[in-house]
Amino acid sequence: MKVNNNSADFCDAVVIGAGVAGLYQLHRLRELGLNVRGIEAASGVGGTWYWNRYPGARYDSQAEIYQYWFSKELYEEWKPSERFPSQPESERWLNYVADKLDLRKDIQFNTRIDAAHWDEATGRWKIRTSQNDQIDAQFLIACTGMLSAPLEEVFEGQSSFKGKICHTSRWPKEDVGIKGKRVAVIGTGATGIQVIQTIAPEVGALKVFVRTPQYTLPMRNPKYSEEEWGAWTKQFDYLKERVRNTFAGFDYDFEGRSWYKDTPEQRQRTLEALYNDGSLALWLSSYPEMFTDELVSEEVSEFVRGKMRERLNHDPDLCDLLIPADYGFGIRRVPLDTGYLETYLRPNVQTINCQKTPISRIVPEGVQTEDGKVHEVDVIILATGFDAGSGALTRIDIRGKEGRALKEEWSQEIRTAMGLQVHGYPNLFTTGAPLAPSAALCNMTTCLQQQVGWIADIIQFARDQHKSVVEPTKEFQDAWVEHHDQVTNQTLFPRVDGWYMGTNVPGKPRRLLSYCGGVNDYNRRCAELAEKKYPGFAFA
Ligand code: NA7
């Protein structure tokens, strides 16, 4: 396909996506005086919080830090009802932001970008949408989300199923009708966990297909009164500064703690206190050696396993199936749960061990496993995850200089310049893309805002210099990839399969998606680049 630009609409920038990043990017670029067009596949704003409307969806960053920091007014005015708000509230929040900033008028909904081709002659992007719009834009900014390309077609025979089959992130707005029904959930990642614990009391019979068990921590989710929110608003300035300067963009941090300097009693006290916080603090602020040192990893893992055993009433079969034994706590994404493990003690919940009997296909009656057994159900819920980080971009036909195709290049190796640009694709900027903390290991609002701000600043810088094209040099990108790999290889992350390493998608090249040198470190590096007038980036 060639994108032609006959009768194309011209604009300075196209922002793809109207989630947390896209809304803010649109706002920032508009403030710079650019003519910006937002393109969004959904019928409304929200991104992740539009699409993931499955039962039980909620975030696991606390409301006081899952926030926009560029406006104190937004922070003060929107009053979260609880510590970890659910999807409907999160979607309402982003709608409130869109209204408040009057963003909707510049967003075209129900539209996907199908193709974007760099035109070297004009130094602009030629863009084609699913509505057959032709757009000619100087800058293309992908705020496409790191977990927005769902793995929906996972099993043979899905279309033959007589009942309803639904991926969690494509959950319909209307009632799916699971009450009293026989339901299968495939997948026990952060999403599967939220679905399972939420629907179990409602459905007739629940069959959970478990392949890799997860470490999971109980969430403490108190309601927030207006007064309590008022108290948080007084901390706005502190929190705004704080989250930029911690390892994972949360308010909590490792605080220089060291496993080897603490006594066994101190360690136990620390782990207990952080566990009881009911947040991700145990993962992202206990002992940093957990990510690098097998012995520490094993000890912290054993602490969590002990808690999980208690919650499972020490049932040997359930403990065997649901407690991880062959990888360490925190090396895969840690979910927070609300009664998830206890759900397995309910009489209407049954487990199927997919390591012993993998799913072979979907048949009209339900899910068939390799032992030939058909698990008959009325509804199948696919909590099977995403083509994370890169998937949203490779599903668009993006062509850079000399006709190179991003999909093709990334099918060999995923390389970026700090997750902000890709060499060979001038004036394409990315947020939530591979090789930055925003690809996984961070409080997303912290990281996305930092990237959006950095992108707005470099665009402003280029304009100030009367330059129209920005591209990272090959040397800069190579050096970043090398640094990323060096940091990664000091950790235990590369040893464990999962979406962090891209191994959940057949054929995807193996590399840790997220930069794990810390949000604080990454932010410092980005700020330094800006201060030094962007060495490593070519302006033309
Ligand atoms: P995840 O964490 O990638 O989880 C997907 C789950 O689906 C996981 O348990 C997989 O098992 C399971 N899965 C995938 N394919 C199969 C097959 N063929 N058979 C059995 N089980 C399968 O996705 P989530 O949506 O839960 O979470 C993604 C992120 O979203 C999350 O970390 C948060 O940041 C928000 P596997 O582990 O591959 O053995």
C-alpha cells in the first residue's frame, strides 16, 4: 500500500491514542501553538481505561500518585473514591480531564491509523486511517499504550464456540450475562486475577485454566472521604517531585535499604510492614537485591509463598498449582488482589492445570485439553494478555526512511532510542514503547507524563532552531540499546519468560521491554539530554 497525499489534511502533529499519554500530549502540543489532531480507535477517551472494562478492572498504583501532575487544579478537583479506583471511575476521570481541557474537539474517534509512511521529499508523515482519511503531518506521536494490542486469537477453533468468547480488554459495554453461567477463564496474570476474584461469586461454575502461577499480594483499598482527599492535595507539590525521583515512579522507594546490612529480624519486620501496606511497596521498595541476587530473591519469594500458603489454607494441591516455585518474586509483574487466592476455596471454582494438560483447542461446547477432555462452558474469558510494548506500533504499517518497515525491523530485534524515537523513523515519537521504564516497570502516569513533556520540549527546541526534522543517530540508539542490555543482564529478569521479555508472543525477539535502571535514572538522563541540547539527535 502506498499512502498518497492527494487531498490530504495538513496538520503539525498527529497524536495516536486518547489515553493518559495521548490526552496530555494533545494538550501540551496545542499549548505550543501546534495544529494537532488526535486519532483514537475507541468511541471515547480513556485508552486502557476505556478498553479494559472487564469485571474487577482497577489500577494498582494508589490514586494519590496515579495522577496528572501538570495541573494542581485537576488534582484538587477530581476526588478519587478509594485508594485503588476501578475502571469505571478511571474512565470517568479521563473524561473529566478531556472536558476540562476541552480536548475532545481535536480528537477523531472510532478511527485507527492504518498506515504512516515517511515522505523524504517533504520531510513529513503521510498517514492513512481506517476511515480512509489521508493526513499529512510533520510529527507523528504514538501514545498507543504499552498494553493495548490484545492477544485475542490464541487457540484454534475459537470461532466454532457456541457460547460467548471475549478477551478481557475487548469486554463489551453491554452485560455479557455471566450470572449463573458456566464460565472458563484462561490466564492468571494481573488481569485474570482481577476477573476471577470478581466473577466467582456471581457465576454458576468457574473453571480456571492455570499455566504459570503468580505471586500475588492482598490489596488494601480503603475508601477516601473528601477530607482524606483534601489531605492528599496538600501533599501535591511533594508527591509531584517525589514520584519523578524514585525507582519505579511511585511514592515509595528502596531508600538505600540493603538485605545484607539488615539483621534477619529487621528484614522480617520490613517485609511484614511492606506486605501489610497492601500496595506494591513490597515489590518496589523493599530490598533491591531481590532483582539481582538469587539468594535474596529466594528468601523474599519464600516470605511471599508463606503468606500465600496461609491464604490457601495450606491445601497441598492448590499450593502446588497456584504458588510459583521456579521463578522469583517480582521478576514477573506482581499483581494486587482482593480475595483471589481465597476464591479457589469456593465450591463453584475448579482449576485445570495447563502445564499437565495444555489447552489444545476451542470446540463448540467449550475448551478442549490435550487429554481429550472437553470442559463444557457457556462463556470463555480470554485473560491471555497482550503483545506488550511493541504490538501497538507493529500493528500499524509504519514505514521510515528508505522504505524500512518497523514491523519487519522489530520482528528481528526491538531497538529504540530510550523508547522515545527509533533511528530511521524521523519525527516519529513514542510513549510507552520498548526500552524505557514506561514499557512496564513504573507508575504509568509518572513515566508517560515525563515522556510527553520531553517530546513537547524537543519539538519546541527544533522549532526554535528553525529545524523541521528530528531523528536519533544510529550511534546514540546503539549506545542506548547496549546500556539497556547491560543493566538488564545484571538482573534476574532475562531468566524468566513472560510478557516482560516478549516471550508470550510467538516469534517476538527476546529482550526486556522495560528499562530497569530506574525511573529516576531514566528521568535524569532525559533531562540531561535536553540541557545539553539533545546530543545524539540530528536536527535538519
Ligand atoms: P499476562 O500477564 O500476560 O497474562 C496472560 C495469562 O494468560 C498468563 O497467565 C498466561 O500464562 C496465560 N496464557 C496465555 N496463553 C495461554 C495458553 N495458550 N494456555 C494457557 N494459558 C495461557 O496478561 P494480563 O492481561 O494478565 O496482564 C498484562 C498486564 O496488564 C499486567 O501485567 C498489568 O501490567 C496490566 P503464561 O504466563 O504464559 O504461562
